[in-house]
Amino acid sequence: MKSTELLDQFLQANPEIEIFEVILHDLNGIHRGKWLPREQIYKLFEGGYKMPQSTCSLDSWGRDLEQLVAETGDTDGICTPHPETLAVVPWAEKPTAQIIVSMLSPDGETDYPADPRVVLQQVVARYQKLGLTPVVASEMEFHLFEIDRDQFGRPKHTQRSLDGSPALGGETYGIDAMRQMAPIMDAINSAASEQNLPVDTLISEFGASQCEINLHHQDSALRACDQASMLRRAIRSVAWQQGKMATFMAKPFAEDVGNGMHIHFSLLDSSGNNAFDNGTPEGSEVLQHAVAGCLQVMADCVAIFAPNINSYRRLVPGCYAPTTPTWGYENRTTALRIPAGDGAAMRIEHRVAGADANVYLTVAAMLAGALYGIENKLTPPSVTTGDAAELEMPTDQQLPCYWSDALQLFEQSRFIADYLGEEFQSVYAQSKHMEKAEFDSRVTLLEYDAYL
């Protein structure tokens, strides 16, 4: 079916729509774009919608990379729409719809390699050449806070003890806790349903004011990431509409648990069978190769899994986040977990990324690592049993726990250049160095407290 036919069907089914939000993802996973009136939406589908290619590489405050702009003259690229992402926006005041786009070259002939969606698309294409199809699902943790902050600018919990202090825990899997949050959770589920986002489960998590939401697996990695990104948007928007603030920040409080994003994936062969399943609890050689590849390049990818200064507050011992490249069967303390269950559902759960990571880049890096292992027939290290945090590993075998170290590994990685692209590698590093320099140049309240 032609893309304009899908648009025609959507317009006919939603005659009340007045505005279209055109959404482009930048390297931080922030939604950039414009609003188009209904009468101009066909212009987008005819290749007449342009934005600066540098939009993909804006920093967290929306600032251009000066070096990139100087090198390219801030050239425009053509935005290509993905009609399967058309959806109504139920929280908007005016009748509104949304659609995801990705960036092309100025002539519209080639993909822009620093667009996160394109980075993932190119990794998936390499799998297709091998006759393999990734199946992906995401689990994301987030906090629900009050909109008003305290006198120091810190967020305030929605789950509190009788004395007003934060609750000691989030009543993990607590039915009563979920019932107390029912209005906002019902609103999130309703919005997800209207946007065709296949929510699997929604639970209260370990930390105070913390929740987790899971999506059903998809046999298209791009569709899975589109849904995860739009679900984050829906959660934030609905929470704000309900008088709360939802955040996917990795570590809102130093003393509490952080927010992770766990990605589950398997591979279908050309016959539609799970390539990880060989009828044994251990899984196939393909599974072993994939695990080995993910582990071997994991440190190179931490700059993607932990994309900002706050991300590294989560990657510390005792915070339920992996700090070493380990794997195990049914072991939630390892970086890679092989869940138990039906062999047809044999899969890898990648547990390193924070909920603040760009989901497209996270899945791209994860799948690229597995592909690296499969193509080179790598063998994984021994399975970890017990608490992975108690393992004594040499420093050079641990994951980087500082932003500067992670960026250095990322920039020097031949794997990143070969599997995710040299232009992406350069632009991403530039963006992160600019963001890091901003934090490095600021005087903090803690410094005033210690030295004033």
C-alpha cells in the first residue's frame, strides 16, 4: 500500500484532525519537529518538508553543534514520513495527530547517517542480509512526581509517609499502591490504546513513586522503538495533564534506586523459527555468539546506554544496575539475562541502559553487538551464578563508571565505526562533549556548601 493511501485512510477515519505534529528524534531521543495544519500534510508525503540536518544532533538544551554547523553550512535535509506511525494525540487541546519522520539527504536520495532511527535501520538491514529478523520488546521504569518542586528545586515524591517524607519503598507489585495511582494509570492505558501502543503490563516498582511499563514484543525493531518512544511521550503528557510529572531520568535521587530500560530480543530465521532455540535450556550456538558479542563490545556502547552526567549516578554498586559485562540464566544481577521459559520464547534481556537513553540507539547498539558476535562466531565467558556484583573483576574488564571514560571508549571504538557508522560516531561524540563541557564549567550548590 502506498504511503499516501495510508494517509488517506487516516484522514477519512479522523475528519476532525486540525493539526499534525511532525516528530523527528535527535540523538538524545528528544522529539523535535513542527506543527503542520491538516491542509499541508500532503506536502510532507510529497517530499516537500525540510529541516536542518543538525536538528538530529542538538544537545539536551536544543543548541546546535557549532563545529558541525560550520562544516556543513547547516544544510537542510528532507524529512520522510513513516505512515504506520500516524496516531491521534488524545491529550492535545485541539484535534491533533502525530507522525514520526526520519532525515534524508538534501536531494532525498540517501538516509542521513546521524539520525538515530536511520542508525537502527542500517543495523536491521545487516541482519536481513543474513536472513535474520530481530524481535524486540522494551521495559521502562519511570518516576511520578508532583509538579511543584521543593525550595531547593528537587522533585517531590507522590508516594510519601505520614510525616511527609518519601515512602520507604514503592510497594513493588503492590495492588493497593496501583489502586491509589489508578486515575493516572487508567489515563495512561487509555492514551496508549488510542495510539495503538501495545502495553503489556504496568506495575509499581521498587522505589518510592516508581513505576514500570512493558510493551509487547514486535518482529520489527523499528516499530518496537517507535512504540517505546511514543509511549514515553504519552506517559509524560498524560501525567502533566493529570497534575503530575513523569520522568525517565536515570537517577533522580542519589539515595534511591534509578530508572532502567531493559530490552528483550530474539532472532527469527528465514523460516520464522527462533534462532536462539535449539530445544535445550542453554539455547543455540547463535544465542551463545550473540551473548559473546554483546559482552565484548558492551564497554564501547556505555556512552549510548548512559548518555548524560546523571546516567552514571545509576551505574554504581548496590543500585541494581550492572557494572560488569556478565551474563547468566534467570539471573537479574547480570548485564545480560537469559529468562527461563518456553524454548520458542528464548531471548536475551539486555539490562544495562538507563531509561534516559535513546531507545533507537540503545537497540541499535545492542543488536549490533549481537551481530558482531554472530558474524565472528565468538564464544562467551563462563555463566555467572549468584550475585554478579560480588565478582572480583580487573578494572579493565569493568564497564566505565565515569562519563569521560565512556566517551573515550566510544570515540576510539572500531566496532562503533564499523557497525553504527563513522559519521554517527563523530556527531554523537561532539554532542556529548559539548553537553559535558557545560556541566564541567558550572559551579554547583555542593561547592558553595563546602567551600564558600
